[in-house]
Amino acid sequence: MTTALPRSLVPRSGLLPRSGVWAVARMAARQALVDRPQLIAKIVFYGILLLVFSQLWGVVLGAELLDSGDAANYVWYLALTEWVVISVPQVHLAIESELRDGGVAYRMARPMSYLCAQAAETIGDVAVRLAVLGSAGVVLAGALTGQPPSSAFGLLLALPLGLLAVLGLIGMQLAIGFLAFWLRDASPVFWIVQKGMFVLGGLMLPLDVYPEWLRTISDWTPFSAWIYGVGRMALDPSIDVFCSTLCRLVLWGAVLWGLAWEVHRRALRAIRRHGD
Amino acid sequence: MREMRRSTFFRKLVATNLRAALALRAAFLLQAGFMLLNNLFFFVTWWIFFERFEEVRGWTLRDMASLYGVVTGAFGTTVIVFGGIRDIAERVANGELDAYLTLPADPLIHLAGSRSIASGWGDLASAPVFLLLLGSSAPGDIPFFLIGMACATVVFASTGVLIHSLAFWLGRIDSVARQIWDLTLLFSLYPRTIFSGALQVVLFTLIPAGFVGHLPVELVRRPSALLLVSVVAAALFYAALAWWIFRIGLRRYASGSRFVARA
């Protein structure tokens, strides 16, 4: 009597790198699904942020209405911006840890580039988070505001923008992670970039509220496209804004992934030469 | 005598951790400096907010700066002095407490003081910047600020011990425990006046953000004997509760039979 292996475990001959990347992403997605406490904790955290801000906007806008919307739309704005930010895991910590404990040397021996493997793992994980947190966000924001966003069409437009924003953010985190090869600890760089993202991206407050000079600075960074560009779909969605945000996201995504590739290449070259 | 031995041991433990952190001077300065910048940078959001809205039910930018001063100071002190609290749940789940239980030192004190996080110095350095420069507090407020910050530190550290001690009953909850602990910090960094009803009760009981940020900052803003007593009593209560829950949990601890050496 023979016991057949499940089909997914049977190695296939001529496994192309592309299918390898897909397999790594699928495995990471399964792991993310199994890690339910982590997902639940993320949802709770997300819900509490929305709760805090629904109270804040309720108090502030109860006294003064902004031109571009009411308290409910601002909660929906936050639901979109936080959806993007919370969905991205801190992949730089994983890279830093492997650079520190030498785990990267084992990974380098595999028939897949280290960057591709890390990116595939992160994308698999993120895919689950985006789906779960996206659904939770709609329910939570709906429950807290008691109404849908003024334009449901805006939510649909936010979907592709959110995906592109998350891809750009992953590129940035990969680049920061590889900086740990020179800095030993890349967390300080991450903190500053993260806070830059919060402030210049308009995580808590839409950029419409910002002074003009700060808005101009923000427009020159990728943060406004990643965060405000997505959140804006809850406030004043339009095809023109969607298209311009899409172009900026693609452009910044290409720049950040190019940067991640270059930093990764240099770090691995140094490891091959010096072995440390 | 026993208490004296405990405090001497704890002081020496913290001093050793400090020396270890300072040994990597560049990394230490980088982490502390960037954390200070990080806090100031984040505060820009509140500056923009209050430029636009001026006040939130009586709370102004100055009050927010005082709140940030108290909370960053308390958080910084906690992770510098009790940095090991973040690892309690993980160590319990992995059965790694054996090394602490076999030594004569109190296991909770030893665990809490087993690690010092360098970035905490950046948080601690942020406190006077927020309080004196941005919060425009007078030098006369400093004693109240120090008492408030010390009590907030005790409540925050005790909350961490309480949450992480749940691992004795629930098993592997380390990442969830860290996130729940972070919630205390998150709630304490927003104006108290935006929370109402049942949420206010939660913030002074289950997630004691009220005792970490809101009440100590009230003590700095409007000092009174009643506030002083409340802040100190809350700190003593949460410390005693954390101590008791950790003790009860320890009875349920099962060794992982892992060989871990600790000096």
C-alpha cells in the first residue's frame, strides 16, 4: 500500500522562478490566515483607531463643519488611510534580523533571489491582511458612522489605489531593511520615514486642512500619494483625481522598488565579498 | 531588609543594562536621537490640527504638549528601567522562566529589569521639550510633572505586567499582548475630552490610559491635593494588582526544560 503525497507537496520538475515566487506568496498567505490572533489584534487595533477618531471628529465637527465633508466622511477617510498603513507588515525587521543572525546566508543558497523571496512572502501576507482589514474597515466605519460614505463609487476607486500604495510601501520597507547591513539597526530610519508618512501623508488629517506650504512639500513626497491619495476617495472621488493618483503611485512604486533592488544588490555583494 | 536587598539588586540590574546600552555608543545615540526627532515630528500633526480647530472641548495645543510630555516621559522611563516587561509573555509561553526562578532575586523584578531599550532615552528627552518649550509650563509645575510622570510610569509598567501575565493562562499571546499594551499608550495620547460615557470608564479601569496620561496631566495643569492623592493611589493599586496577578500566574507556570544561562 502506498500513501500518495498531497499534490501541492509533490515537487514539479522545471519549477520556474516565477512559480516559485507564487508558491512562496501562497505559503505566506496561508500562514497569515492561520495566525488568527494576529489578525484579530490588527482588527481590534484598527477598530479602536476608528473609534477614537470618530469621537474626535464628532467633537470637532459638531462645532465647526469643514467645507469638503462631514464627520462621517472623515471617519471613512481614516478607514482608508489606516487600511493601507496597518496592512503592511514591518518587513524591515525580518530582514534586519536575518542580516544579524546570518540567516540571509542560508537564503542566498536558494534558487531564488533574496529580494524576490522576501517580497513574495510579504505580498502573500499583505494580500490576506488587505482582504481581512478591508472587510473589517467597511463594517467598522459603517457601524461607527451609521452611514455609508457619501460616494460608494469612491470606495471602489480606492481599491486599486490601495493595492498600489501597499506595493510602494513594501518597496520602501525592503530598502530600509537592507540598510541594516550598514546601520546594524534600521529601526530609527524606519521611525522617521513612518512619521513622515503619517504627517506628510495625511494619515490622521486630510491634506486639505494643512497650510499651503506644507501641502506643497507633501506633494513632492510619495507619502501623499500612498496615504492621502487613497483616503481622498472617501472625500471627493473623481476619475481625474483617480488617474493622477494612479500615475503617481506607479511612478513612486517603480522608484522605491528600484531603490530596494539597488540597496539589496549592494548589500548582498558586500556579504559575498566579506562574509559579514 | 528584604525590600532593601530588592531595591539594591534592581538598581544594579538597571545600571548594568545601561552600561551595556552605552557600550554601543553610536547605536545608542542614533536610536535615542531619532526617537526624539520621531516624537517631535509626529507632534506636527497636532500642531496642524490645533492651527485649524484651536481647541477640542477646552483642550488646546499647550495641553496636548503637556500630555505628550507626561506620556513620552513615562513610556521612556518604562522601557529604560522595565524594558523586560515586553518579553514576559514570550518567555512564559516558551517556558524560559526557569533561569529566573532558580536565582534568589525576585523573578518579576529580575524579568522587568532584564532589558533596557535605548530608544527610551529619546522618549525621556522629549518630555522636557514638550512640557517646557511647547507646553509653556512654568518651572513651578516641575514637581507635579515629576510626580505625575513617576505615577504614570508605574501604572504603565503594571499594565504591561498584567497583560503579559495572561500568558500564564492563555499560552502564546506575546504579539497580541504587546499590541494590547500599545493600546494603553494609544488612548493616553488623545485629549480626554473626546471620550465619553462607557469609554471613560474603560479608560480608568481595563485600559488605564486615564491614569497614564489624562489624570497626571490634569495634575500638571491644575494641581490639587485630590488629584495628587488619586494619581498616587492609582499607581499603588495597579502595582499591587500586577504583583498579585503575576504571583498567581507563576503557580501555573510549566517549565519548558530549556537550558538558559543567566549571569
